[in-house]
Amino acid sequence: MNLKRSDFRFVHRLRVRWAEVDMQKIVFNAHYLMYFDTAISDYWRALALPYEAAMQQLEGDLYVVKATLEFHASARVDDQIEVAMKCSRVGTSSIQFTGAIFRGDEHLISGDIVYVFADPASQRSRPVPQALRDILMGYEAGEAMSTVKLGAWSELGADAQHIRTEVFVQEQRIPKDLEHDAADLTALHGVAYNRLGQPVATGRLIPTGATGVSQVGRLAVHRVLRGGHLGQQVLQALTDAARARGEREVMLHAQSSAIGFYERLGWQRRGEPFEEAGIAHQEMFVPLN
């Protein structure tokens, strides 16, 4: 099977670790299946689908029925490789993924993995839901996997609160009475939805009291979907909304662990670090003019 990097929209990058090579210092053959499986997990993130919640809504699950590998050349310890995956076929109840592993432009490994969509209790196959079929084919056709809606708390509050409770209250252990405040009622909220209609990220925009300056806050992304640009999409939508109403600057209080995320998007630090709700923060801003 002769595959090229350009045949794939999705690529997962990794470096071969010492524990994955054999006595010949090449990747032990069974690890290539692990590489493909890891890439498929990341593929679901590219679809903006939290796998467990998505399968529960679709009332099924995926089970491997066939996996094949074809070896062309070996990867070695410390190689930086790309594991490319695509959904190559959706049948009545089966889904086939085709994969290829590249080192630069060199095609090392080919693979095919076939799943059957089945009832989780009986593990009997059932038709692939049309919603999942549309998502898979839409992704491979280059379509967007998420949309951001802007609106008031009365419209988006339930979905925004769902994400915020999971991230801030349950994950970060911020007291619930600190997470929700009166500013929610007057803020402009943004919520990102995947193509199953599930809320997967949120944020809000509030006035600061300074002329022409708004503040982004409560930016949160579903835990298993982080790194998939959902936070960036919500942030951009809120920033664009501030620009459209004539603001000159947007600022925020970034958790210290997220400073790099904002800096990569052009945000700048201002002032000294401080503590908020027991977590280290840094004020950051981006000019809009």
C-alpha cells in the first residue's frame, strides 16, 4: 500500500521511546498497533467528540474486529514519527480506519483497523448512526467539527455551567459559590458545541469598568478535548465580539498553567502574578486596534 502524507487530514506526532524498541533497537512490531490506537484516540479529539459521552448519546460503542499491519521500514529509538489516520469506509455497522506511519516523507508502516458499532450490553452489531456517519465523512471532507454560539446566560447558561462545573468545581476544586457570580447575568457568553450538539468549551466576556476594556473569564474546555483548539475558538469569538462593539483592549486573568497557551495566541503579560481562588494567576491582555 503506497500512501503519502498528503492523503491524510489527521496526523498524530510522537517520538519513539526506549521502552518501545527491541534488542535490535528498532520498534517492536506490536507497538505499531499501539501507535495507531493512540492516534485514533486523538482522532476523536479532532472530531470534538469526548468518546465516552459521545458513545452514550449514540447508544453504542466500537469494538475492534480486525487489525492488520504492513511493514515497509522500521522506526528507531528517538525517531520523530507521524501517525496518520483517516476513516476510509463506513459500512452498515462497521467503520474502517486506514493508517500510515511516516518518518519525514518516508512511509514506514501501513495499517487498517476495522471496528463494528454495537450495543454495549449484548455486543451485537447495530447500524452506524447517521449522526456519526456524517461526522466522520464531514471531517474527511474538510468540514468544521465545532461551532461557537454567543449569547446571554438565559440562552447558554445551562450548557456553560455544565462545562464550568466539570472543570472548575469538580476538577480544580474551586468552591461552587466562587465559580458562579452575578456577572454571569450580564456577561456575553460563548459556548462551543460539537456536531452532536454537546457543549465542549465555554467562556464569557464582561466589562471591566475601564473605558473600552472588556475581560474574558471562565474559559474552560472539556478535559479530554484539550489541545484541540476549542479554547482558542471560544476566545477568538469573544475577542471578535469585543472588537465589533468598539473595544480597544481585552484582558484576562490567566491561570499560571495556561500562560503559554495565551502567549502563543499573541496575549501579553502585565503586572506581577497573584493568587485568585487559591490558584496562581497572571494578568494578560491583547490590544484590539
